[in-house]
Amino acid sequence: MDYAPARFHASARKLAEQGGDFAYTPENQAKFDAVVQRYPADQRKSAILYALYLAQGQQGYLSPAAMSHVAHHIRCTAAEVEDVVSYYTMFFTKPVGKYVINVCRTLSCALLGAERVTEQLSEVLGIAPGETDPTGTFTLLEVECLGACDRGPVLMINDTDWHERLAPENVRTFVDDLRTRGVGALTGCHLHKEGGKT
Ligand code: FES
């Protein structure tokens, strides 16, 4: 059987897609103000991840204007904000799909077939990792360990929803179910279930 050569993560500066002007909504401004006051005045930069999550939650991704807005609020340079955005895979610099499918590719999941899962997802969705399908429904990403290594291959959908033990041969059904039933089609996280949460 032929296998594709292993792909290794390469950190790359992501050029942000232009958007219009950006400012927090009054609700998000109030949330930011409440959180930033927990930090000493000379350490406002410590609120950068929260500030970015607020901006991304509001806009769907982080445009240059959104990053400038965050930089202004936490009193650092736009370049410092860009450094953080380019480091973390959970920040997006262009619009993403309704469902962002994050496939864990770290060792345990890799040994359990994660690369085949990603290949099948690419084939079924018609996109490569890092891309969004033309309907704006799915974005496919590869990420590092999601912390459920004995239940691989593990997928995280958006920031909150979870699917475990996705076999490559079940990918097409998985995509169809996600498309028709939404996150209700997912297995969820076994730790939540064992802890009494669903
Ligand atoms: S290696 Fe995939 S969840 Fe840890």
C-alpha cells in the first residue's frame, strides 16, 4: 500500500483577509472591561487571548481592523497581536465554515488512523486541510493533541463539540450526519459523559 509522506506542522504567518471597520459591540466591550480589570494596569496584555476570542466571536475571524482594535485595547502593538494570532491554530484570519473540523494528528491519533481520516475528509468535502468548502459549511484543520488520546482518532468541531473514534471508513456517514443533524450527530466527550454531563 502506498502512503503519502508524513506532513509536519510548519508555523507560517497568516495574512489576514481584509474586512471593514471593527469595534466591539457594547456587550463585548462590557465583557472586555470586566475581564481586563482583573489584571494589573501594566499587564493588560495578559488579557490578549480573551480579547481576541471576543473579537473572533463577534466577526467570525480576525481581520486587520479587529487585531488593531485588540492591540489598542490591551495597549500593545499590532505586530504583537499578529504574533499571537499566527501562533495559535484556533484563531482564524479569514472567514471559516459553520463547522470547523479539527482533526488531531498527534501520535496516538496518528497511530489509530488520523491521517486516513483527514484524507477521507478531504476527499468527501473536496477541500485540503486549511480550506473551507464553497458553501461555507465546513473548514478542515489538523491540530495537535486534544487530550483524549485513548479515544482516537479524535475530532473537535468548532471550539466546543467533540467526536471520538472516527474510523476512516465512517467519514462519509459522519459528514452526512453532521450536515443533516448538526452537532447532535457527534459522540461527545467520554469524560463529560462519565462525569455525568452530556
Ligand atoms: S493524540 Fe489525539 S487526542 Fe491526544
